[in-house]
Amino acid sequence: MTHILDRLSATIEARKGADPEKSYTASLLEDRGAKALAKVSEETGEFIHAVREESEDRVASEAADVLYHVLVALAARDVPASAVWAELEKREGTSGHEEKAGRSS
């Protein structure tokens, strides 16, 4: 069974060749994902507001919007979601402080 984020990522990839007039995802992929990046910023602000002020359902809804738009931005740059999953797996079990200290500047 595949994870919903993997299925969503595959759907986004499939939309790369779609008509931007007919596919919201395809319209976000234009111009190397410029519209997707703007949406990531907008949706992140809405997510933060929801966490601070709104119901758990709204928090989940806004988090889903952020994740979707991040996946579109990754696809626009031809970065597979699996690369993000691999990075998270690499960090698993490592203290966030240690991981951050180990990053090159």
C-alpha cells in the first residue's frame, strides 16, 4: 500500500504535461513553480494562523494545503518527494540540535 503523499506526488507528476487552463496543478507548475512558491508562502501563513487561533480540523486542512503546495514546488524543480523522505529517514533518530550543528554553512 502506498502512502497518500506518494500517491499525491505521482498525481502532481502526471499533471506536468496537462493544460494549465484545465489543471490547477499544471498552472502552479508554470514558470518553475513560481505560483506554487507563492502558494507555499500564503498557505504557511494560514497554517500558522490556524494553529494559533482555529480548530483542529482547520489546522489539519491548512497543513494539507501546505503539504500539497510543497509537493508541487518540489515537482516544479524535478526534486522527487522520495528525496525528501530519504532525507527524513537519514535524520531519524538524530537529535535536531545535532543534525543542525552538522549542516555545512
